[in-house]
Amino acid sequence: MGVLVMIGDSLREAFFMFWETLWALVLGFALSGAVQAFVSRGQMQRVMGRHGPAALTRSSLLGMASSSCSYAASALARSLFQRGADFTAAMVFMFASTNLVAELGIVLWLLIGWQFTLAEFAGGAIMIVLLRLLLPRLVPRRLVAAARERLDRDEAGGGAHGGHGGHQLPAEAGSLAGRLRQPARWADAADYTISDLSMLRREIVIGFVAAGFAAAAVPASFWGAVFLRGHGALTLIENALVGPFVAIISFVCSVGNVPLAAALWHDGISFGGVVAFVFADLISLPLLLIYRKMYGGRLTLRLLGVFWLVMSAAGLLIELIAQVAGFIPATRPAVIAPEHLSWNYTTILNIIFLVVLAAIYWLHRSQERLGGGVQVARDPVCGMQVDMANPGAVRQEDGHTTYFCSGHCRDRFTGQAAMRS
């Protein structure tokens, strides 16, 4: 009976955390879809061929505009690198597209406070600077060259065809004002939004459920054994180092790790440790396996070391800056989510944005009728939109071509097809 009560309390906590952030999730993904549909990235590789300050600034801005989940960001960074982008610039793009994004900041603000949103954006900038300094020095050129050759061999063997992979846009047509008047563009924006939600639904569900169990079922003493407390500077350093480790084993990435971050903060983890955990969505175990397949084992180990160092260092620096500036929250929430539904601004906003989501879904279903989705296919595994002219991977069988965002999704599809047969 006690187990059932614990499960019920955990799921209830998960639901109310989701309810508190529902409108923000819809808003964030809608903004992301609009950016992808209305902002051109047609010359991305050309502006990312170096790793100087100007090129990395452009890479960061393009990453912010792409606003991808961790899996999509890794696939797109791979394709950019394969098409001639500098390796450091491609990694900066990947970091920016998963950390410097609106939906993540909004959900952080609602669940644990504006201080964490500020830390996310400031820490994201710090990580980009650290990547610029460390990645070229700690990752040998021979490993980067070997990874490019590996990707070229995969492409020659049918593993990937064309340019970007991941989310793609049609060719640029007219001014931004002109594009805003095109119903097809709005339909495409809706389709990007629904695609992103479909692609991330598992991560979002896992994130909230895991956070619910962490808040209701995991005793504070467990986190006290994992994260040091009360040891001054040693606590700050240890928490910033261990935060990414928890991210690796949690299997949760993108916006899905924010609820778990809220549970960690509630249970007494340091500010910098929580921030480092949020940053570490790019080194969750599933993504490390993807890196290994794309770049090889040796480069993946180097990336793991550099990324972990950068994420932990950024978390620690943010902690120190926040202490000096005085914006670390003085209290921790007694509860992460409310105990019951009530008629307040959250409920009103949720109702409004559920109506907005219904309108977005209608536009998504009407995409073909409105003239959108030209030369765009949908990855049958993750649901991502794929430019048919520049897919991440393709599979041809019995005269039928299936398009994928990456070789990872193609291989999963092939394995599932083999099991069915």
C-alpha cells in the first residue's frame, strides 16, 4: 500500500509541475517553429568555416535561431561539420541551440525562478567562450580529420546525402514582411512546432515523471550522499562536477531535464550544481552513443571530457558570479508544484494556450492545402521535418525512398523493419 501511495504522490507531483509550465511549453515551441519557418539559414555553412570570434558569434546566433532539442542539434551539427563548417563552430552551434533558447528559459523561470533563466543565458555565453579556448587545444586535429573522413565514407556508402540534415527551410523568398503574409509559411511554422513537440514528447514525459519521483519518493538523504553540502568551496566544486554526471545517467535531455533540475534544487543542491546539470543535456548517455557512431570512440571520449569540463566550469563560474551579484535565491521552494488546481493566472494562460495549440494543430493538418511543406518529408522515427533535397540519411527499398534526419534514425528504422519481417 505504501508503494502505491508513493507512486501516486510522484505522479501527482509530476502532473502539477507539467500544469505549471504547460502554457510556457506551448509558447516556447510555437516561437521555435516560427523562427524555423521565417528565418533563413541557407548560407549557414559558408559563415561557419572558421572558429574566430566573428564566426563563433554567427554560429551562436544561428544556434539560438534553430532552437533544437539535443538530438536534433547533434544531427545538425554533424551535417554542418560534414559540409565544411569548422568543428569548433559546429559544436558552438550545438551548444547554443540547446542552451540559449526561449522555451528552456521560460520553463526554468516558472519552476525555479528567474535567477536560473539568467544563469542559463549567461552560462551559455561562458560555455561558448570556453569551447573556443579549449576545444582546439584539447581535441587533436588528426581526430577531427579522421571524423570528417568517417562521415565522408558514410555518405559515400549511402549513410547521408546532401547538406544540413535536421530541420530545414525552403529557399528564401522575398523580405521577412513578405514571408509573414504567406499562409504557407504559417502552416510550415505550425508543422515545425508539432514536429518538435512530437519528437520531444518522450523526453518531456520522462523529465516530469522523473522529477515527480525525485521530489516525492527520493529522500533528501540520497542527494546528500551524492552531492556534498556544508564544505564551503569544496561543495561548490563537487556539485558542479557531479551535476553533469547525474545528467549522463538520467537519460533526459532538452527541456525535459528542467523539472528534474527543479527537484534537485528543492532537495538542497548548490546553485552552480543545478546549473551545470541543466547545461549537461548534451552528454546524456544516448547522445554519447550517437557521438561515438558519428565521430568514432576516441573523439567521443575527448568530447565528453571537454564538454564535462566546460559545463562544470560554467556552472562554477555562474555560482561565483551570482554570489558576488547577490542573485542566488535565498530560499528553496517548500513544494515544487501546487497541491491542487485553482483559478489563477496559470489556469487562464493554460486555457488560452491550449486554444493556441489547437489552432497550431489545425494549421499543421492544413499544411498541404495552404501550400506549405514543399519538398519536406517527415522522419518516421523521431517525427522531425527533413528537407528531401538535403536529408541526413535516406533508405531506398522496393522503389520507395524514406528520408531521415540522421543515420541514427535510419538505422533504428531499419532494425525495426527487420524485426517486423
